[in-house]
Amino acid sequence: MKIGIFDSGIGGLSVLHEAYHQLPDQEYIFYADTEHVPYGLKTPEQILGYTTEITQFLVDKGVDAIVVACNTATSVAIKELRKRFDLPILGMEPAVKPAVEGTEGKRVMVIATPVTIMEDKLKDLLHRVDEEHRVDLLAMPGLVEFAEREEFESQAVTDYVNSQFSSYDKDKYCALVLGCTHFNYFKPAYRQFFGDETLLIDGNQGTVRHLAEVLGLPISQDKDKKLDDNHNILCLRNTEYFFSGKEISDDETLNRLQRLHSRLEEVRNI
Ligand code: DGL
């Protein structure tokens, strides 16, 4: 099957990367809207416009299903996209439910973009699942910029993460929910702040499992096997990459994508 995966930028690669683990034999079209990233600081109207255009683009390429690999775009546009297009469209939302259900007592922190935090979709979700009011929300738009610059380990990243978390008592938290696909790249920085006990929860594995279910595809027995660099290069072959409508074929950008996949492999189980 042919699966379209899109995001404002390279955050969505973390979902594609998980799909390589669970559904390695499918064909993919990955679309990053690099001309308009970050979505987290745009208006809902703008985001709806961009995502409608991208969905049409992917439909024209003949995909069987689309994953909106972006919490921000999902919170603003998913309902409307499902109305306008007649194919399975899966969205992403911060994995608050497993975080709340899988823990008790201590608090849960959700980090996301300002748009995701402001939109009703997350408020409705909290209303449904956060009965004990254990969840705190924190916007971290700066991480989207760091990610797009491929800056994952610098002192500036550590300083930013620590300063955003500084007014929270780390010992009160049992889970950190990564409510933006760009945030996966920074797991070591969260670990450093919260220590080894706090769960880091993202929605990627659940999203790909759901995709497999919707399309009736079997999940790979080897899903937890490490993807080495050669394997990643092979995977690049069953994926077409587009940045805001332009197909990526130059070595420099393909190498960049390869580096990002290597980073995602490195941090997958942190
Ligand atoms: N990766 C996106 C998300 O999951 C949004 C990042 C952005 O463009 O602000 O929310």
C-alpha cells in the first residue's frame, strides 16, 4: 500500500521512522511543509489552508491513507480534512490517555506547540481523561526551531529545556508526554532534567499500530530490531520525499534525511 505522511517539517519523520519499524514493506510519501514551518505559531485558517493543499497533493499521488504526523495540524484541521476527502486520514494527539491511565498519584506534563495547547481538541481530551486534574500543559515552540536546524544536543538546547521546565518540581512528575512530533529528537535533554524514572511518552507507536489496523496490514515481527544505517538507506528507497511540493533527490538533502533517521533510531528507546 501507499501511505502519505505529512507534517510542517521534520517532526513527521519520527512517525515515518516508526512506520519503518512496524510496517517496513509499504510504500511511503513523506511531505514536510518546510516553507510554512512552524505551524505552531500560525493561525488556524492558515493551517487549514496548508493542510488541505497537502492532502490534495497526496491524494493526487494515489495514496491509500494519510497520516497527519503533526499534533498541531490535527487539532486544527482533521475534522475538516475528513469531511473533504474520501480516504482514511489518521491524526495525532498528545498521548495523555495512556499517560494518565498508566500511572497514578504523581503529575503528568504535556509539552506541545502553542496552537495545540490553545485548541479545543486537547481541552476536550483532558476533560474526558484527566479526571483527577493531574495534567499540566507547557508550550515549547523553541524546540521546533532547534529541530529544523538539526540542533539537538547543544548548550542552547539544554538551557532552553531547563529554563522552560524551571518553574516545575521534577520530582512531582511521573510522565512527560511529547505532544509534538518535533520533540522526539530531544529525549536525552528531557531525561537529563527529569531523571530515569519519568516515563517519556509519544504517540508514534500507537499511531502506526492504528494505521496497520485501519489498512489491515500485519505488524512486522522484527519491529523492535535496531535499524542500522544500511537499512535506513534501503528504506529511503521505498519513500518519496517532498518538501513543500518539491521532490527531494539531491544528495545533500537525502543525507540530511539519513542523519535525521539515524538520530531517531538513537533516541527511540530512551
Ligand atoms: N510537528 C508539529 C506537531 O506535532 C508542529 C510543529 C510546528 O510546526 O510548530 O505539533
